Amino acid sequence: MLDQIELLANQWMTEMVEQGSDDQVFASGYLQGHLALSLSTLEESQQGLLEALAQDMGSRLDDASSELAPEDLALVRNAWLQLLERLAEN
């Protein structure tokens, strides 16, 4: 399941870089690092993997609020919700 999440996330991020606006490219690039850290902390056998990922990423983005301007944080949060929706569909 972790491999599938990584694959889908990488596909989504590639789409953002190739087709997205400057804001979408920024937000997806910012998410990429946080997502990699989050995925590295999760166990393959863990039940509710997507829920655990969503919770961990939510915490990471809450912590990031001190690093980003409010407008940029909104872009990143919106990008995360789009990616999470894509992951939940598969």
C-alpha cells in the first residue's frame, strides 16, 4: 500500500509540474518533502494507512504554518486535499 501511495503521489505531483499553475507547482513541491517524511514514518502493515497519513500530514502542515505566509499555506493545504482525494479514490 505504501508503494501505491508513493506512486500515485508522484504521478499527481508530475501532473502539477507539467500542467499546473505556478501556485500549484509551488504547493506540490512543498508537499513532496513533507509527504516523503510522513510516509517514512508509517508502517506497511498498519491498518488505516491512509487515515494515519492524513493525520500525520495534517500535523506537519499545522507545524508549517510558522514557515509559510497564510496565502501559501492555503495553497499547500488545498493541494494536500486534492492529493488526498486522489489517494482515497484508488
